[in-house]
Amino acid sequence: MAKRLGVTGGIGSGKTTVCRIFRVLGIPVFVADIVARDVMENESDIRAAINLITGRDLYTLGILDRKELARIIFNRPDLLRKVNAAVHPVVLEKFDRWAAASEAPYVIMEAAILFEAGADSLVDRVVTISAPVEERISRVMGRNELTREEVIHRINNQLEDEEREEQSYYVINNSDNEMIIPEILKIHDDMLRLSEKDR
């Protein structure tokens, strides 16, 4: 069975860039955020749960009003937790099935809130991508229509880099002047060795 590597890091840390390099190396990547978005959009019981939690119909146009959901839950940690508790188990189950069916030596789950969602229990090792906060803020503002305050708010809703690093097997520092490819190749070789042991 394929070994499993979790890739995590805060918003703007560069998880997507790192996973793009792993894909070039032939490693399949399961992007938890994309799957979660799909689940929230298309699974009727999750749609019902989100409306119940927020006390609003957020699907009036047939699709989830993401901006409104973000506005409601990001100032209410209790509601954010409830939405996550509804969505995460479905996403993790999908990952489990997807990973079990893979023929690759190892697979990756990319998830911003890997530890918070309990997904670390489903992977063999975790790599945290870290980057200085100011670089993360400018990256996110450069790609999303978010204000500086909104980005900082999202960063504050996630674990600190130090907390993630303490729980991780590997750490990649993705500061703009760091060379990340040698680090990724080291992890890749390590994961291949790990999968060989089980063959």
C-alpha cells in the first residue's frame, strides 16, 4: 500500500508550489481544500449542515456563497469549528479511499489544517512549509482579493508555524531566498526508501 505524506503550512506558505514539484516527480497529490470545496458544494447533507450552522440559506443561487460564509464564520470560532467538524470527516474518508487505491510508492495529502482536522493520523509523515509572515501576507494579497487585515485574520485562525513544526517529521523553509528543491528531493528520496521497506 502507498505510504502517505502530509504537506501542511499556513495560508501563503507555499504548499501549492511545493506540491507542484512533487507532482513533477510523479507523486499524486490530494488537495484537501479543493475536495472540501467540492463536498460543500455538492453533498446535500453537508449543504444542509452548513445552512443549519449559519442559520442562513447560503445556496440561494444554487451554489455556496463563499464570501458570506467566510464573513459569518471567521469572526465566530465556534461556527468555524462546527463547519469544519461537518466537512472534515467526509474529506478524510475520500482521502483514505483515494490513497488506498493508489499504485504510487507514496501519495501526498496537501492540507492547510492537517493537524486541526486530525488528518495527521492518516499519514505516515508530515512536512510543514514555513515562511515569514510578511512574505505570506504579500503572497496572499497578490493572488486573492483580500485586504491585509483579512489575511492576518486568517493567519490568526490557523496554528502557529512553530506548533506545526514541532509535530512534523520534516520542515521546509520557503522564504523567498531559500532553495527548496534540494529539500524536496531529500524528502522524496526518504519517502521512496520508506516505501521500499514495506515492499
